[in-house]
Amino acid sequence: MKDARRFVVKVGSSLVTSQGAGLDLGAIARWASQIAALRQEGREVVLVSSGAIAEGMQQLGWSVRPRSIHELQAAAAVGQMGLVRGYQSCFQEHGLRTAQVLLTHADLADRQRYLNARSTLLTLLQLGVIPVINENDTVVTDEIRFGDNDTLGALVTNLVEADYLVILTDQAGLFTADPRTDPNARLVAEANVGDPKLEDIAGGVGSVTARGGMLAKIIAAKRAGRSGAHTIIASGREDDVLLRLARGERVGTLLLAGTTPLAARKQWLADHVQVGGRMLLDEGAVRALRSGGKSLLPIGVRSVAGEFERGAVVACTGPHGEEVARGLVNYSAQESRRIAGHASSEIESILGYVDEPELIHRDNLVLL
């Protein structure tokens, strides 16, 4: 990370709130001090912070995370007050201004809002302001929430084209097994983000306040890698962890992107956490997409699931259920079902008109 100019730092709930026991202002002050030093070096930092719900739970006297979406929203509304105030006061000690940015999936699923969010964040960085980003838990529902702030951190990394995503957690990094239960667990110092073994060794959620877990971090690293960003998973309790990483010291687990960054429009397509529907493809269509750089034609589609309109982002899955691509569809779900399995020359006779010969044009399609 020695040559990195811009990076996203994600801190988890257990770090921000001392395992849910209230806001840890001491920890926030330490990160603020490190980020201030990085700013002096000319580096740009975007902070993605969990902790709003955990802080709200503490303020409301709740020891168990509620399941009700409305109670979670209420806890987030209460907790955001203390969380933002904590960051603002700690950064002010170093003469730095902060800005709160709350995002939902809808903000990034819509192309115009995606570009607006990007422009706002880049402007804040140009002004020397530290953006503090969180999912807008106060208004989202189960159907549209990111699911964890690791995913949000990856989306923001791609959004601002950061060089690195640094995920600070309560673990020293990724281990070959859970170090809390297996004394033989070894730290994975470095790996390629696309290595399938990573997901096999990643564990589950580790605390009562967190929504993520090591698996979520691995998946987030894969997502960040699509824009060419490397990911570091390290302990947020390490002394001067951000400064040491910036000096090039090896701390935690380094997950290398190892891929060529996607073009901006296709990165937006790949970043969709949720899609409008799914199309099951036959083997021939999968080969055409993967090796031939072809558009998706209706003849290669076996079935269509979901309800969507023309222009929606849909997922394309292979015969074994694996997602191979996603893109902007040229026909609605109802129309797609009618023409699925047919040649493009038959579209007009089936629908009574033809808009495009392809279900998804290759310019509007990204391979995963």
C-alpha cells in the first residue's frame, strides 16, 4: 500500500462500539489521528463505518439485536447521532472536516444516482473533507439493504476508484481456520482474491452486533477487485495499523486483485447487489458469452425468472446455477419468456414487433 494514493477504510461494529458496549471514542480518536497523518502525506481516505445500530442498541438499553426491521431502523436513527458526533469531534482535533454520507442500494442501482454519489464523494475528497459513509439503515428494508458494510465498502471502493480497500476487524486477518477455536490455525499472509479456497476457509459471523463475517469480507474483496483494487484484512486494534500499511509493512492478509479493471459502465453493472430477474442459459450461450464476446440471444435462454421491465439489470446463470454475467435487458420479463429458446428472426412473429435482435447486447453485458 506504499504507493497508494486513495483508499477506503472500513471499520466494523465490534471495533467502533467495543463489542457493542457503547461507542469507543478512544478507538475512533486513534483512527482519526492516523488518517490525519495520511492526509498530511497527500493521501485520500474514505471511511466506511459500521456501528450505528450497535450504538443505538446501547443507547436504548438493548442487549440483543432485534429482528424487526422497524426496531433496527429505530436503533440506527438513534445510533447515527452519537456515531457522527464521535467522528466529527475526533477529526476536529486534527483540523479536519467530516461529511456524513448515507447510502442505500437504490442510490447505486440507478445510474444517475450512482454518478451523483460518485461526484459528491470525489468533490469532498478534493476539498480535503473525510467522508464517513454508512448504509442508510433508517430507511432501508430487508429487500434493498446491502447486507453488511463489507459489501458497502467494496462498492464505495469501486465508486471512487480507490487503490485499496482496508477492512479493519477484530481478527488479525484471514486464517486457515477459526483461530478462536483451532490452535493450529495459520494466518493467510497473501492470496489472489479469485482463489476459490478462500471462501472455503472463511468462517461465519463472529459477534452479536456484527452482520458480516470473514466470508462477507472475502466476497467484498472479490467485488473490489473488479475495479483493480487490492484488499487488506487486518486487526483494527493493531497499533498505527493504517500508518504501517501505508509504509508498506505487511499487516494482516493481503488479497491481490489480479484482474484488469472493468470499464466504468460495466463496473456499475457488476456492482448491482440485487438484480431484477434471472435468465437460465444453455451451455452454448455460456460459451458464446465467455469465449466469443457475443451478445445474449433469446435462443440460448432456457427460462426466465422474476418480473422486470425493459432496461432492468438481470443475472445470467449457467446450467448449474452459477452466475456468469449480468446486463441490461432489451425486453420485459413477460416478453423474454415468450421469445426464450427462439431464434432472433422469430421475435417479430411472436411479439408482433422487434426492438433488438438480442436480449442483452454485449455492450450492456459484463462477465462475472
